[in-house]
Amino acid sequence: MLAGYDRNIGARHLDLGPGTGFFLDRCRHRSPRPQIALVDLNPTVLTKASTRLRRFGPDTFERDVLSPFELDGKRFDSAGLNFLLHCLPGGMAHKAKVFDHARAHVVPGGRIFGSTVLATGVAHGKRARKLLGELNEKGTFDNRGDALADLEAELAARFTDYRLTVRGSVALFEARV
């Protein structure tokens, strides 16, 4: 996943569901002064990630990524959706709205990239299956119906230039806007 950031991050980057900010903290930025915006519905996540990334002075936006959202007119060279989709409610067609909402803020030629844990169409070991079940029961994940074929269909419907690879239970995607 870090390699995905290294390959795709632009000087102006939007991160949806930034988690702890780990990948933005560790990746190779293309600019000594990147402009970073963090979007999440959870203010605790935004505080944690922005604190970790304080040297970049990130903008934070408390937004629902499943609905169109505004970012003060800002546009970005890249958008990261790392380990986000499997946490969102609904089926893949519903979750894929996030691609459209992110795309609205990415310049032509920019990149949208990320990863998600899938339930079907990928290999799961015994421990992974157990953990997925537990995380879905807790409500941390909502990916019981998330299939590799559905993710690929949603990417293909939106992007002519995309790449989808699988590592274990995780799908990694990169697309050009």
C-alpha cells in the first residue's frame, strides 16, 4: 500500500478515510511542501491523522463520503481511498459512489487509488475468515457482499485507465481521472 502512495500521490493530495495518517506520513511526497486535505465523518480520526501529519499543515473536513461533498473549491492531483470501502455500509454499487465524489475534486489526469478488503473472489485463510466475521459482527467492517468482480465492474464503469491487483484478501486499485 505504501508503494501505491509512492506511485500515485500528487503535490496536492486528498485522503478519504485517512485512518491514523500512517501512509501519508511514510510515503515519498513529490513536493517538499505537499498540500494535503483529510476527509472523514469521524472527528477523532481527523484529529489523530492531522496531528501525525502536522508538519504538512493538512486541511481537515468532516464529511460523509457517500454523499457529494464540498471542499471549499479545492482541487487535487490525487485522492487516496486506502482501506475505506470495506468500512462503508451497503453493497459495492453503493460504496462506489465514493469514486464519483472523489473524482469531483481531482484534476483531469490526476489519480484515484487505494485498497479494500474483499469478502469474495479473493483468497482467505482460516484466520482471515474468522477475523472478517468478527469485524463484520462488530460493525467495524461492512464487506460481507464485497466481491472482486463487483469492484472491477465499478472501476471499469468509471475509468478507462485503471489497474486492479489482489494481494491475499486485499484489492489494490489505481485509476487515472
